[in-house]
Amino acid sequence: METKMIRFEKNEKAAEMIAEFYGCRPKVFVHSFGCQQNVNDGEKIKGVLIDAGFASAECPEQADLIVFNTCAVREHAEQRVFGNIGALKKLKETNPRLMIAVSGCMAQEEAVVEKFKNHYPFVDIVFGINKIDLLPEILCERIRSQRRVLDTPAERTEVIEDIPQERGSRFRAWLSIMYGCDNFCSYCIVPYVRGRERSRASADILKEFRELVDAGYKDITLLGQNVNSYGKGLTEAINFPQLLRMLDAVPGDYCIRFMTSHPKDATHELIDTIAESRHISHHLHLPVQSGSNRILKLMNRRYDVESYLALIDYAKTRIPDMTFSSDIIVGFPGETEEDFLKTEELCRRVEYMQLFTFIYSKRSGTAAAEMPDPTPRKEKSDRIGRLLAIQEEVVAKLGKEMIGRTVRALVEGDGRKKDSLTARLDNNMTVEFMQNAPVGEFAEIRITGVRGAILTGELA
Ligand code: 5AD
Ligand code: SF4
């Protein structure tokens, strides 16, 4: 299906109505939960509201409008959101003018919207993820009707271009290249809440990318649920490696990162593109989820351990200093000790620099929610602990291998130790050092040691 596109235009009438309603310039606080895609959506929510006349609030207490941009990927994330929103009831009692709006993945779940409707009377607005551009109008509807506006989830399939963005950093930026997911991994709610895959036209991505480089951004992360299927549904013939090469050709001093790569769609062409590029990070986030072929099949991941490892080996040969990170779900329904041992083996074999481990969380509506899940919770958390122990050993080994090397790293800000700074290496490792250097600029750093997952070093 061909993707349609709409260009954002400021709604002057809505801005006028907002100004009239509040009298003085109102303030907005946006709280984003979950993944980087959500963080980028949060920057757009803020951008649209600032465009409509709001100023940015430093904290919820200062705000006239609080927007919760929510995550639904695991139950724990949802509970946190409900907890945080519940805590605002008091704030609303002291500031009756305060409005509370909810968006993000939870706003796309019918049962959740019902819950807001029936049990959270102080939530004024629930609006869909794909309606960020319409937020000023939705707010006006709330003002005009003097009633809550709780939008029922409906899929809006167009890609909206030119949405203003209020970026959280002046040197690190998120750039969404596609939205949605068509993969339907059996545990995952994302395809149900974020809808089908839609890619942005390469010319629009290139324009935004150039603007970021010109504005001095040094670290630009391309975002999508599965960046490797970029290009599907566009009238132009383009794939993800081609897009990467197009962006890499833009002159400037910067680093390109991307996430997330689905292993079934990551190709040798992708690895070759990274190897031959000037700006692309030597790091690949390639979530494996499990090291057991039996579980991968139940997860509907559509690759096996052998093909995954073959790709990792190709990348290691082609780019010797490449590092890898991964997501792993522990305790997927029916995961046995034997399955889990295979995950342990895979982690030892790949040597991930970073591992994000999650206990399986049942999401209603997904295929896995119907599968029997007899493993006790305690067993699952023990398995997480075992993975973390392996990870500690691996990270210490990878860190030791870095000692003595001089690397380029982007200085990001204060470190954990007093008077220290941290910087991010091209391969995504973090180094802490005690000298002064300009934040948001690259520095040459000699690695002198490793403490846990963090390297230590000094300016070279
Ligand atoms: N339970 C636990 N983890 C999940 N993830 C996605 N869905 C679930 C779930 N139902 C994890 C996957 C994915 C990451 C973003 O979140 O590992 O890669
Ligand atoms: Fe979820 Fe799988 Fe899509 Fe990732 S690829 S968002 S895990 S369905």
C-alpha cells in the first residue's frame, strides 16, 4: 500500500483561542516514557504546543498543561504511567486551570482509554499517537466544549511532515525515518498500537538530516521499529543501506546511529555500507530475543540462531572493532531451562557490549498471551540474574581490550564522579575522564582503565 503524506501547517485560529483562554503565555510539561521513538514524539508534542503559543515548563508544578506520552510495551511501564498520572490529582486540586493530556502507545489501547474514562476523571484529553499535529485543535475542543476529549483509538495512516520539534539536546538528535511495524512478533503490542509500517520520503529525511548537521548536531540516531524494512510502500525505489549512503555523503563532522534492526532483515549490504561509510557508528543493536530456535519460532521472529550468528560473524570480520547490543526476553511462555541455556551460550559467543534484558510481560491481544506460561516468576528473575552475571564478565573483557587505545568520543556531560565528564565512543561505549573539555564536541581520549561497564580515560 502506498503511503500518503500531509504537511503540517500552523492552525492560527487554535493559537488565538489558546491565547485568549489562558490570558498570559501558558506553560507545558511533556513527560515521555519508553523508547527513543517516544522521546522523539515527545519533542514533536512540545514543538507543536510551543508553535501554538505555549512556553516550556521546568517541572509539572509550573505547568498549565501536562502531557503524558506513554509506553505500553510491558505491564510494568503501564503501571508506572498510571501511578504517575494518579499522583497529579493533588496538583489539579491546587491548580484548577491545569489540564492533563495522555498520548503515546497506551492511548492506542481501547481498554486503557476506558480506564481513563471511568477511573481518572481528572484526565482531560486522550489523543492518538498519530494526531500530534492536531493537538492544538484537540485542546481547543476541550476548552470550547468544557468536556473531556477522550479520543477512541483510530489508525491515521498518513505520514505527517514538517511537525515542529523542540529537541531535548543541542548535539544529540533523534530522526524518525519510519513509523509502525508489520512484524507481529508474538509477544509484542507495538504493531497493534503503532499501526502498519510507513516510511518517510528520502528527500524529507535528507532535508531534516542536513538541517541537523548545519545546526551543529554531532550524534544523529535514525529511528524506526525496524529500520531495515525502510522504503516499503514508497513510490521511490530505496532501501535502508541506500538511505544510509545518501545521508553519509552529507559533509560535516558527525556520527550516524540507527535503531532498531530486525535480524531477519539485516543484510550483508547493511554491514558493507557501515564498513565503507565515513560517519556511521561501528555499533549494531541487533535484538536476538532468545538463543533457542524453538522459542524464536514461537516468537514469530523468522530467523534462527545460525543465521543470526552468521551475520554477527560477517560483521566482525568486515569491521573488527564493531560492537553489538541486544534485547533479550527471559521467560517467554514455555521457555525451559534447556532453552535458556542456549540463550546463555549465545550471549557468551556474541559478547554483547550492552544487553537489555526483560522478563516476559503478557500483553492482551497478542498471540503469546494465549500460550501456557507455567514457569514461576522466581525462576524467571533468577535467569535474568544469570544473564547479568555473564554480561559483567563479557563487558569487563571488552573493556580490557580497549585499554591503551586512543579513540574519538563525543563529550556528553557530567560523569558519576565529582568533576568528571562522560563521552560516548563511536562504538557506543561510555568513557569517564577527569579533565575539562567542551560538552557537545568530539575529543580524542586515551583509554586507561575500566570500571564496571564504564571505561576510564584521559584526553590524548
Ligand atoms: N515482554 C517483555 N519484553 C518485551 N519487549 C517487547 N514486548 C515485550 C513483552 N511483551 C522487549 C523486546 C523488544 C524491546 C523493545 O522490548 O525485547 O526488543
Ligand atoms: Fe515488536 Fe517485533 Fe515489531 Fe520489534 S519487530 S516492534 S519486537 S513486533
